[in-house]
Amino acid sequence: MAKKNRIYHIVPCILAILLFTGCTSTKSDQNSAQAPTIEKVIPPERLVRETKQANASANVALNAGRYREAETLFRKALELQPNSLTARLGMGEVYLASNRSSDAITIFSGLVPDENFADRALQGSGLAYLALRDLEQSKIQLVKAVEVNEKLWRAWDGLGIIYDAQKDFKKADEAYQTALLINTKNGIIHNNLGMSYMAQEQYDKAEIQFITALKKSPDLKIAETNLRFALAWQGKYLDALSGLEEKYWSAALNNVGFIAFMRKDLVQAEAYLTRAIEMSPSFYVAAHRNLRTLHEHYPELKNGSGAKDFRPVSLNQ
């Protein structure tokens, strides 16, 4: 429901042409200047047809994640018909998908006044503000979006993320469940609902959501990563590491060691952090720091005194 940076400019050729035009004119130049200008005019029917085709192809590319191709096609549609609102909405979605959130907001804001595009424009604007971490403005836009059209699953999913950030887990759950009623096939909503359960330390429920997310969207890598975290937080360390490619082992071992450390499972934490260091092809700063912290404060951590003052450094490589 989501769900997981290239700008192209059309350079006008007028200036280039002027630069190559001399300051004096020959007789033939004067005669040609007096001749009537013949412009190629595209019939209106053909213009509409080609614009519609460009927009349709662009949307196919956008839905397939081919953002560069989609942008090129939407620009073509706008060259044919600069007032094509469909193409403008599409460009906003391209900007949103390719992390150009400020540009997306500019596009969507211009479409809000049109009653045929207001709901999707509000949704797009809200999601763009969410990407910029402006939760207040994002919430305003997304609430308006679902008021106009209650069938916008991405808006409901975005509201779920906002409510989670505000620790209003009841409203978050309601938002995700509404999104799931609208879109039953996309794993992104299940992934985000799983993250909501993770925030509430309900790791068994989170595990179920991440598994469901992968069943519905097998290529959703973030759900696979989150599933491994959910398993590790339940103490299922071997399951959390199962099936990993060798190049990811050192990072995964550090992550599992980190979680074992947080769970005060100190023997396991030491074993996994040590193994992370051994398997890393270079000096693994995070794992070394976590292991050093563990060794320095092992007595306090073991008996629980002052344990809350010590935390692993990082989950990152």
C-alpha cells in the first residue's frame, strides 16, 4: 500500500536556433522572410488519440515501476496537450514514486481544485508530505482525501502509518483494516500492519502479517527483512537467519546479536556478535561496539542492575 530520483528537462531549441542565425540577411533571406509560413497542424482527433495513448502507456509503466519510461511518456502527453490533467496527475505519481516529494506536492496541489482529480491529488499530496515526515500536513491531506473518496486504500494506509507514529494504535489498526477491505491483494498493507504490531511488541502477530505480506507480494523484500526481525524478537534466532545469502550473513548476525542483547539473552548475543565480526570481510564497527559494550557491562546486565542504561549501538552494517 504503499510500500519500499531522476529529473529530465526538455531543453527548448529556440535559443540554439537564434544563436546560429546571422545578424545580416541576404536577398534570399529577405524573400524567404516575406514568404508565408507553413506550419504542420495535427488534427484535433489525432491529438486527443495520441495523448490518450501516451497516458495509457505511461500508467502501465508507472504501475510496473518503470518510472523513467513513465516520466518520458507523461511528458510526451503534456507536449501534445499541455492541459492534460491525466498526464499531470501521472507526473505527480512519478515524482512521488521516485522520491521527489516536493515536486509531487507542487503537481498535486494544482489538481486539488478539479473535482474529478481532487481525491487522488489529496492522496498524492498527503503521501508526499508523509515521505517528507511532515505528519501534521500529511494527516490533513489524507483525511480530506478519504472524506472525498473513502475507497483510497493508499490514503488509509498512510493514515495508519501516521497513527502508529502518534502511538494511537487503535486508530492505526482501523485504518489498516479499512485499507485491507479495499485492497485484498497488496502485501504492503500487511507489512505496515506488521510494523504496527512490532511497535506494540506483539511479535507473534507481526510475524503472521509479514508472512501474509510475502504471500501476496513475494518480491516485497522489506517484508522479508521485517519477518526476520519479528522472529528474532521471539527468540527464534535460527529461523531469523534461515535461507540468507552468504553476502548478508554478517549484517544479519549483528542484527540478531543486537536483538538478543536487547532481550538480555547475553550468551546468544555474544555468540552472534562474535560470528558477525568473524564473517565480515572488513572491520565491522557496529558489531565490535556492541560486543565491547556487552563485555564491559556483562556483570550488570547479567544480574539486571543498571541494565536499562546499556543499549546496543546499531542494527546497521
